[in-house]
Amino acid sequence: MNFDYQSRRKLTDRTMVFLCGAAAFIAMIPLVSLILYVLLQGFKRLDWSFLTHLPAPVGVAGGGMANALLGTLTLMVLASLVGLPIGIMAGIYLSEYGKKNKFAWAVRFTSDVLSGVPSIVTGIVAYTLVVKPMHNFSAIAGGIALGFMMIPIVTRTTEELVKMVPHSIREASWALGVPQWQTILAIVIRTAKNGILTGVLLSVARIAGETAPLLFTSFNNQFWPKSINEPTASLTVQVFTYAISPFKDWQDQAWTGALVLLILVLAINLAARMFFKNPRGLLR
Amino acid sequence: MGPMIDEVAEKDKKKEKKKVENQEHRAEARKIEVAHQDKEEGQHPLKMKAEGVCAWFGTKQALYDVNMPIYEKEVTAIIGPSGCGKSTLIRCFNRMHETVPGSRFAGDIFLEKESIFDPRMDPVVVRRRVGMVFQKPTPFPTLSIYDNVAIGLRLNGTRDKKVLDEVVEKSLRKAALWEEVKDSLQKAGGALSGGQQQRLCIARALAIELEVLLMDEPCSALDPISTTKIEELIHELRQNYTIIIVTHNMQQAARVSQKTVFLLNGKLIEYDATEKMFTNPENKLTEDYITGRFG
């Protein structure tokens, strides 16, 4: 009787382990197949010239996405210029000064709402606010749209990570006669630095793959951009344009563009993980 | 009408009674102090003085009218059972108490002739003169050993590498840590052992030219060997600094201090020379506590 009970328990235990394991395996399938498929499809056209050449006209062999790669990098930098200072400082405010006040509550609430806003909506807003008054599509508008998307992510991750710095560290700094502002800058932020960097990298990786807001803002361009105030190609929009085109060569290139984008995002994610794993940091 | 007046009168009476009690308490404290000063010749000069110190966390009062002197180049130990207000009291001496949200303070504390609660006195300046070491070692985890010691000076504006090098070595030597870390100054402060971390925190405090060192149960997180080292260090530091130490451990108070103060439920029960306190306490409560009858 007692044995019966035990063996039944063991059986339940094993069944649950099996079910959960199977679910975990199934969860892996889309990810692995996605990476494999993009690799297989994109690998054909992946070579040095793809990364260094401008798109070729239809019917002409060769050509690449060099301008789109540069455009994506430009957009990432511009978005960071908009999103990081505001996001990081807002996060520090929320954690250090605005623990309970109403204003901080409002900021937190809007950040949470904002990070759930569909990216195409952000695109339309940036179109109305930036593209219309400037009368042209530009990398600036794209950067601002992506920056808008970064702000709430960076704000909340910075807040959480700065909050994680133990109170005893702040007290130790005050007890050394270090004023509050210096305590925040030289001690608290320094302690949370790697965490904040991780959050920053993850948010950059997140916006690097955005397409929708760019359709209205940076648009597209088949040539090298001459300035940040003109339509600018990006990997995502270029992939979109090529993928829906009727030409076989362009469709192949779309896969390669997708592969390059995937590698870029994976690399950023890996870098973020390294920061997180190594709390003392790579940058010292 | 009638009952209300009665109530008010009742309240007034209570207040009056409390006032009298407080005055008695204060008078008693003064007596102790004066008697003490009379007793010992060649007493060190007064360094700090707490007068009528009361402290609150929200509505909960943690300290009731504490009066005590702190003499220069002596170790004053604060003992008492958990929750008696030891830590609160020591945190008043460098105005760390007020950093707790919702806290309140009444009374006054003098550092030499000046009140540290003078509105013109910046708490930042007070904390540079009255340093503190906490119960749990708190080295700054992302800074090297060198930077941990140098940071106080650096943030106060010293940039000269030579000066910094000198101060770092001097402070680490004073904290009896130099020999152990001189070859690894660039290693992380968090990589040291608990006892070393605590000495690093002491060195960090000493680096900023302080006069009074507050130690809030500095050994309670340490093993016996590290504890012995810190106690030896306290003996050394007494040559140059005034020290106030909170301790749970009565043997430790007896070993390291010259004066002892016994707190119970936020009230100062007895203040006296350590030797006297541990051999022949005036107050029955002190005796009970020291002999381990409670607490």
C-alpha cells in the first residue's frame, strides 16, 4: 500500500518532468528553425561585396546593402542620442528622488504605457512632429522615432538597476561626507554601471530591428546618404522592400539582409550578456 | 463642558509630570557627568557632547533625553539590548539619523564648541569630521582597494596623485591593512575577506582627516580573529582619534573602552568609567544587564 503510493508519486513526478521538458523543446523549435532558415536562405548572397556595395538596379547582377547597413548604424546612434540621456536621467530621478511622489508615479505609468504602444503609432507621431515641419524624410526623423521607443525601456531598466544598489553603499558614501549628487554620480551609478549598460544594449538591440516607424520617417534610399537630413536606407526597410519585390535576386538579397540584421542583434545581445555575467565589467 | 475641561486638565497634569520626570532624568544625568569630571584628575578634554537627545522614527520615539559627554582620545562604548537605541544614538553623532525618511530629532550635539545641528552647519562637513564604520563592511564593490580609500579625498577635490598615494598608504597602515594589500591595490575592494573589508572601511574613513570615528557594531559580522585585529586597531587609533563604538558584546566593551554608557528602551541608564561600570555599577538595571540577567 505504502509502496503503491510511492510509485504513483514517482510516476506523476516523471510525467510532469516529461511534459515540461517537451514544452521547453517545442518552444525551441520556432527559434532554431528561424535561425536555421534565415542562415540557409541568406548565406547564398552573404559576401564582402554585399556589405560594401550599393544596391544594383533591377537586372544588374551583384549589388549589396552597404548603405542600408550604414543607415541602420546611423539610426541606432541617433536614437541613442535621443533616448539614452533622457532615459538614463529619468531612471535615476525615479529611483533616487521620486520614490513616492505623484509626478514619479505619472512618469512610471506613462513609461509603461509608452513601451506598449505599437511602433507604427510612434512612427505616425514622429511623422507629424518631425517629417511634416521639415518637409522631408530623414535619418533625424527616424532617429527621433526610435529614440521615443527607447526612452521608456531605458527609463524603467535604469530605475530598476539603480534601485538594486544596496542602501548601505549610499549610507557609506554619505558617512564619508560625500554630498548626495556626488554619491549618485560617483558611487551609485558606478556601482550600477554594468547593469545600466546591459539595459542600454538590450534597448538598442530592440530598436535595431524596428521597421514600422522607419517607413514614415527615414523612408528609404538607394544611394549613400549625404547627410542625416535626407531619406536614409535601413536594413529593415530594405529587407521589406526587397522581400515584396517580384525579382528573385532581390528576394535573395532580402534574406541576406535579414541574416545581417539577425547577426547584428545577436551580437548586441551577446555583448549585453557579457556585461551582465561579469559584474565587474569589461569597461573599467 | 465640564468633562472637556477635566480632560484638558488631565492632559496638562500628565505633561507636567512628564516634564518633571524629564527634568529629574536630566538632572540625574548632569550629576553623573559632573561627579565623573570631579572624580578623575587628568581627564581628557571634552570632544563631543549630547544634550537632551531625542529621536523618532515616524511616531515611534527611539531615544529619550540622552545626555552624555564624549572625551577626546578615549573610546566610549554604547551597550544595551537589541532595539534599545544604540545605533540610533550613534547615528545622531554624525547626523546620519536624519537620512532615514520620516525620522525626527530633538536636542543638541556639540562637536567641540559648535553645535552640529546649527542651521549653518552642513551635514556633509560634520560627516567629514565625524566618520563612521558600519556593522556590515561596505566597501564600494566596483572600486579598487586604492580607489576605495582615495574616493573620499577625490570627491572632496584632491586630484594630486602624489598626495593621494601618500594618504592611501598612510590610511591603510593606520588601519593595519597595508602589509596585506600593498601588492594588490588595484584589486576590487569586494574581493577581500570580511575582516579585511572592515579594515578597508576604517582606512577609507581615516583618509578624510576625521577627528571622531563612530563604529556601529564593527565586529558583529566578523570571525574571532578578525575581531581581535579590529580591537587591537581600536587601541592604536585611540592615540589620535576619539572613538564611539556600539557593541553587542559586553566583553568587547570592557576590553576596548574607557567610558561606557548603558541604554535601555531609549533611555540612558548609566554612564561611567568602563572599569567602574563593569565592577561596581550604580544602577540595578545595569548590574542585571551586565551579569546577563536579561538582554
